[in-house]
Amino acid sequence: MAMRRRKLSNPLALAVLATLWQKPMHPYEIAQTLRRQGKDTSTKINYGSLYTVVQNLQKHGFVEVTDVERQGNRPERTIYGLTDAGRGELTEWMADLLAVPVKEFPIFETVLSLIGVLPPDEVVRLLEERLSALEVKAASGRGALAKLYETLPRLFLVETEYQLHMLEAQAEWVRGFLDEIRKGSLPGVEAWRQFHETGEIPPVFREPDDWEAPETET
């Protein structure tokens, strides 16, 4: 199942639609609500571009002006609400993102794909630092989540649960990878070490002329 093309693909636009689903708001109130509800921990939110996102949503007919407020000497505030098209876009976009896995490009994955640039012993040292930081973050996350469970329904904490689970999964993988390098059981580790000691590319690292990276579905 392929992801459908959308007129807007910025995750901030999705967050704005979901916030306006709660009630009509002006952009500053949208920003406050996103921050108050902790959405900035799961979505990269550039508050400086939020007004532009709202304007783009209006351009595509997903939001509309519902009111203009003026209090005393303060500047006018334009209130935006979802249109029927906006409600449809929100629910369809959410359904796509929940149902269809897509290829993402986390920076750690990029670094792992280039890890041969560094010698094995240096990689061990650096991954030990990473593992220590991951374990601290995971322990802190478990404590914070336990506190949040006391005051909030679990429905509002699922993204925090997911973040914690991914932290713990990454720590588990790093722990195992480190163990393989230390024990020398990682296939190719001796050739990797030899390359950094001699500067010569071992035959095992040379690509056959007809080799191509396997394709992955997006």
C-alpha cells in the first residue's frame, strides 16, 4: 500500500490541523496549545514558520477565518477554524501515516552506514558513550512516564511510550553490537581493523562489478 501524495506534507501542518480540530484558534494560541500539550517533543515545531503553515492551509482550503478579535489597543487576532475539507484531510492523512510504513532517514542510521570510516576501537569508545547516554535517558523517561500516568490518561501518553520504547530498543541493539566488536565475532571486523592499520582495502571490502544495493520499498 503506497502513501498518497498530499498537497502539504509538513508534519507541522498536520499538528496545526489536529490542534484546530479541538476548536478554532488564532496562530499564537495554536503555538501555545502545541507547547502546553507537549507536541514539541514529538514534532519538530518551528514557531516562526507557524503563521506561514496556517496561510498555506488556508490557501488549500483546509482552514478558514472564522472570526477577528480585537481587545483594547492590542492588534487584531485572526481566528482560524477547520473547513470540511480540512477535517477530511486530517483524518485521511492520519489514516495514511498510521497504516503505511514509510522509509525515514534518522541521522544515527546514516552514521551507521558510514561507520567503516572510523577504526573499530574508536567506534567502541564512542558507542559506549552513546549507550551510557541512552541508558540515562531511558531511566529518566521511565520515571517521568510513571509520574505522568498518575495524572493523565494513557491515551495522551502513547507517543511518550513509543519514544521510550525506541530508546530502549536502540540501547539494546547498541549493547549487542558493541559486544560483537569487542569479542571479534562481528563478520568483517578483522578486515575493518586491518584497513585502519595498513590503509589497504581488504579484498572482502571490494565490491563486485555487478553489485547493487538492495532496493527497499518506500
